Amino acid sequence: MKRWQLQEAKNRLSALVREAQRAGPQVITVHGRDAAVVVSREEFERTRHPKGALKEFFRRSPLRGVRLDLERSRETGRKVDL
């Protein structure tokens, strides 16, 4: 992913959008920190409407059938002197 400083992104918005369409998500930084991501409409729609139901996702999981220890600890935490 290419990173664009905010000022550069504002000045070259058309290029930023074309690059998101061509090469994928583009990161915009503010003061050197990631602040936003520009994605193509196609990418946005794909992530906004995932394929299939959640139960189907779990059915296809490679972890299906793994036994998990889901018992909750009965510890109350550390003792506090009042």
C-alpha cells in the first residue's frame, strides 16, 4: 500500500483515486501517522457485503472440530486490604 501525506493526497486526489482503483488500498497519513484509507468502490462493496452467512464461515473453518476449553476461571482476583 502506498502512503500519501494529507497535503499530497489533497493536491493529487485524481491520481490517488486512480491508484486505489489500479493497485488497491491507499493510506493517507496525518503528521506521519496512518489516518485514512482510500479504496476502490469495488473493494468497498466486497468488504461491505461479505459472501455467505456467519455459520457457513464457521463450517468451512480449518479449526472446525477443535475442542476448546471454555471454562471460566472462578478466581476473584487479588486480595485487597482495606
